Amino acid sequence: MNEQVARRRSPRVVRPLQLLAAGLAIAAVVKELRLPKDQRTWHGVVAGFVPYDFRRPTLDRIKRALWDPQGALVVDRPFGVGWTLNLGAVVARITSEDPAT
């Protein structure tokens, strides 16, 4: 019964988040297109704090975002809008013997 309730409610949460993400992506593209062609960087911040990066992803950027044990837990996405979880930092903190980190 609880599983059925969870399935019914999840679209109520997921759909608005999908619409928000799509809106932010559109706003970021519009922001870039309003700039003169030679000033477009295709990465920056939209809505004052949400990072975006529409440049072609490189292996180095993907690796830095997803596997940097020394980095922050939440980092800018290597492609797209928003943030992602740095799995390297998560593993480093889980396996660390020092409880303060």
C-alpha cells in the first residue's frame, strides 16, 4: 500500500522539478544568445546562483566533477544546469578514519 501511495505522489514532486530545470536551462540559453556571438561562453550562472555549462564536456571536466576525493561534495555539473554529487569526495569521507572530516 505504501509503495502505491509513493508512486502516486512522486509525480507531484518530480514534475515541478523537471519544469524548473527546463526553465533554468532555457533561461541560460537565452542569456547566452542575447550576448554578441564573440562574447558567448556557454557557461556561467543563471538566476543569480545556479551554474550552467553547455560547452562540450571533456573527460577531464567530467572526472573533476564526479571523482575528486579532495573536492567538495556538491559541485557544478560538467554539462547542463545545476549541481552534481562528487562521488570521489563521498567515498573519501566514508572511508576516512578521521571522524572530523
